[in-house]
Amino acid sequence: MEQPLKHQHLLLGLLCCFLTIPAAVSAQSVQGPQQEFAVINYEGTALTQLYGQNALDKIEQIPGFSLSQSTANRGLAAAGGNVLINGAVPASKSESLRQILSQLPKAQIVEIHFYSAGHPFTSASQFTQVVNIITHDNVATTNWQARSKLTSAYQSYRPSELATQISLPTATWQHQINAHYQDERHQSVSTLHAYSAQNLLTEVGREDFFEKLNSRLLSLSSTRNHEHSRLVLSAKTLNEDWQTDFIRPYGETHAELTQLWQYNESIDTREHEFSADWQHQSNQDKQVKFVALHSKKTTDNNSLSRDTGESPDIFKQYKTHQEQVIQFNLNVPSITYKPELGLEISRNQLDATTHTGDEVLISKVSEMRYQPFFAFTHTLNPHWQLYTRINTEHTKLSSGRQNTHRSNLNFIKPLVRLSYEPTSNWDMVLTAQHHVDQLDFNHFVASQNAGFERSQSGNNRLLPSQYSELAAQFNVRPTDKLFMNLKMYQQWQKDIHEIITLDNGKSGLGNAGSAKLLGAELALTWDTDAWLSGSQLSVDYQYENAHYRDPLTGTRATTGLTPHSTSIEFRRDMPDHSWGVDIYLPESATYYYQDEVFIERDHIEVNAFAEYQVFASLRVNVKIAALNTAKFTYDQTFYSPQRGEEYDGGMRFDERVDPVITLSLLGTL
């Protein structure tokens, strides 16, 4: 604990020294009535120098920017992130933000604006950094991509992805059609060793793991622009078939693998979504936004496990999740304090039927959530700006077989952000907020992880976890070749989610009290053009340390925590070709169950890519994943009757993933 804190103090001291160094990179500003935000604009040559064929490629090249996507499950926040398109959050529940950005070709991008310390966008107020992508109107383009893995678990040279994006302008509308087909395959090989309570080797074996994902996505988006307004209508349909196969021969010695355990699971998902997004800006600079979304998702889960000499174990689950959301926002930046107000109303319902053994469980979860908010911005002086937002939430939640458990949840979630921009080469943001996580309805129903022989009971009394946070973020350009971003934060967590013993005597996710979490994130981007033209080196490091008082074993970290995470990327981008290498350093995460401690360790992993422009309308991309053969270790330590009591043996899996080469063709018509 002391050593990481010393490192943080050292980094902060170095940053303070850098603040006096002049920078050659200047930040521009976007000005409106009585407001000003520091922003770096990428347009023309600067935009072209951000290498990539789509919006995702380009924003990942912006020094100091880190893409963040909301992990919320319901509401329009679930589709949100810190990247906007024409000032609006892409309203989608069936596609991730990364998928949406990868479908926006570079031909449609006019400018990219990077706000590093404050921005004027209400819909992304929870983020300090924001990127806004400005697109062309009335442009006809056709982009396509074909990708195939040259190594596969099933068949060689089988196409694994086909995608096309077609933009069709008309007199009043701009239509975009996206069609995406994916046939993803993955395999790995593991060795396993089981130990008794006396720490004697009792079982050995190997495990062959196969995974296949087949998905089909079709979406249509139509945009109509008026002089002061924009209307976007979207419709999407998604079908996914996910299949997993485990084959595990085992025995007392490697020479006698006489036992066989097999596990087969399939999950079929069908999702439909419709949304409307209307924005209007009056001559008086008043901004109004209205969004409506409807989605329905059905999931069929079927699994079968078989072990030599035992009866098959069957698990079936059918789920239907429906959601309707409307959101209204009003922003008046032309008057004092630039007030913003809004309201989001959402209705969600999950129906699930679970067949496990001879038991049939029927679960139903329904929710009505009202979230009004009010915010204002005050410019204290040319360097200091204060943003204050008060979010409130009133939720009516019903759960159980006949909705027997009902809760009325009320939260006040304030956010205060103070931005300081003294010069063009550095800025600082201080944030204080109270955050309430969304509940994942899947935790209200039973689940299982047969690969590690675990099952969990649903908890219909689960409450959302929440935390209060103080954070400081620094963006520094000591020279025009180096960009540094440091964020430090302290969280006081409440009602955290841990695996506990529920009232029915079974294990499941539940509220387990309070915890403290200290974290830091450091990102460095170094322009190495002086050594190799068009090259840059990026380093990302994240540290987290949590303290939770566990009633079984005393003070420990919260479950799933990754204390250290580091990645290094070196790449070179030239007009007709690009190549790069990614290195992920070893990391680990620890998970705590009632009678088990599970540790997952990742070893060093190296990935590489190269891309070459064959013609003006055709590029070839080759990627090599796990260039050094990726290795993972999974350690299970068992206790009897519960964690913290007598040691009851363990099991270790050593997994290996061989290099995978992927060939892609990217073109325009």
C-alpha cells in the first residue's frame, strides 16, 4: 500500500515540474454566448494524420484520449460514452459504442473535436473528456470489409466477418444501411491438476475449449437536417448464436485419462430496437433534445454436462427483456449560469424461466425509473470554470415469482466539477460526485458456470451499489512531442456486490457492506517522429487498491479487482501503410466465493498488425493475435465448509492460446 502511494506522489511532483515548461501545441477554443471550453480541433491535414479507416481508428490515435463506454444495463446511459456524433450520444442498445464508431467511415468525417477538461454537452456530463465527431451531410459512400482468420478451431480459411456500410443521400434525408455478418471462432488448450486437502496430486487431465459466435446485424439510420434541427430515426435487428464446448479427459495419471467430462452450451439471442432522436436549437441559442427508444431481447440458454458414470446435468433458461425509454433535455447556454434540465423515464421488464435438475424457477423483474436532473455552469474567471449537476432517481422495483418483493428506491446523485486551464500546455479537473450503479436484472435469476463447477441463486432483494468519489485529473504537454494524462481517485463504496449466503441458504450475489478504493490511471503518448517518421509510443497504466471487511476472512480487496494493468503500443502510420505492436504485461484478478478463492492470471501477450494501401479504394490488413502464444493460469482454492475455514484442496488450469492470423480487406466503392 505504501509503495504505490509513493509512486503517485512522485508522479504528481513530476507533473507540477512540467507545468512551467512551454508547449508548442496550442489548444483552440469553441466559443458560444458567455461560455468557453478548451478544445483541440482535428480537421484538414490534422484529421488526415489521424490514421484509420473509420471513426474508431481515428479517435484511438488522439493523444491523451481514452475511450470510455457506459456499463449501465438500462436506460439511454447504457448506450452512452465519451464519444458523440454531431453533439449527440448514439442511441443504441444492440450495439456497443465501439461497434457504432467502427461503422462510421472516414469519408463521412469532417472534423473531430477533443475536449480534455470540460465540454458543453449535457448528454455526456458524467465524463471529463469528450470527443465530438462532425460528419458530412448528403454524401454517398459505400464501404465494405471482409475478414478471415487463417487459423481456426474448425475450418481453415473460413470467412469470419463480412460488413458493409452504404450511405444514400436524398433531397431531404441521409440514409445509412449497415449489414454485418460475423462467424467468430476461438479455441484453447489447457492442462489441469487437482489437489487434495493434504496437498497431494489426485487428478490430472487436459481440456480442449471451443467457442463459436455467429451474429447477423442489419440496421437502418435516417437523418433529416433542417436549419435549426436534426431528426434521426433508427431501426436495428440482431441475431446471435453462441456455442461453447468443453472436452475434458482426466484421470489419476497422465497415462490413464480414463474419465471424460463434456460440457456443451448454446445461447441464442434475438434483439430488435427502434429509436428516434430529435434536436433543436433556436435563434436564441436554446437547445432542446428529445429521444425515445424501444427494445426487446429474447435469450434461450441450453446447456448439457456429462461425466463418466454420472447422469447428465441439464440447464435451460428462457429470458425476455423489454425496455421503453424517453428522455427530454433543455439547455439555455445564452443566459446566466447556462442552466440545463431534463428528465428520463424508463420502463423495464425481465421474464425468466429456468429449468435446473427437477426444479423449475419462474422469475419476473419489473422497474419504472424516473430520473430528473438540473445543472448549471459558472465561469469564475478566464481560467476557472465550475459545473454542478444534481441527478435524482426514483425507482419502483418489483421482483420475485409473482412480483412479491417491492422496493421504492430514491437517490440524489450530485456531481461537482471544477476545471482549471491556466495555459495551453496543461489543464486540471477536480471532481466530486455520488454515483449509483444500475442493477443487472440477470443477477435476479439463477445462473451457472459449469466450466468451474459453480452455480448461483438469483437474489430478488438485490439493491444497487453506490459510491462517493473525489478525483483529480491532469493533462500535460511538457513538449510538443509528449502528452501525459494522470487521474487519481478515492471512492467510498456502499452496498457493494459480493457473493454471499442468501436467505434461502444458497450462494448468490448480494449487498455486502462498505469498502474503500484508491486508484490511479496514467497515460503517456510520445511522438517519436524524430527517430522514425510517423511513429509514436503509448503507455497506459492503471492501479487500484480496495479495502473491504469480509465477515469470513477479515480485511481484503473487493472481488474481481485487478491491482495493476499495463499496456504498451508502438506504431508507425504513413500515407500508404501502417504497422504496430501491442504488449500487455501480466496482470491478475481475485474472485471470492463462499467456499472458494479463484485467481485468474494473464501472462505477457504480444499482438501485431500491418496495413497496406494497394489501391486508392482498397487496403489490406493483417493482424497477429497472441504472437508469443498467450498463456493464462486459473487457480481454485477450496475450503470446507466455507472460505476462511479448513483448506479442502485446489485445482489449477494452465491455458494456452496459439497465435491467430487474421487477414482483412477494406474497400470503398
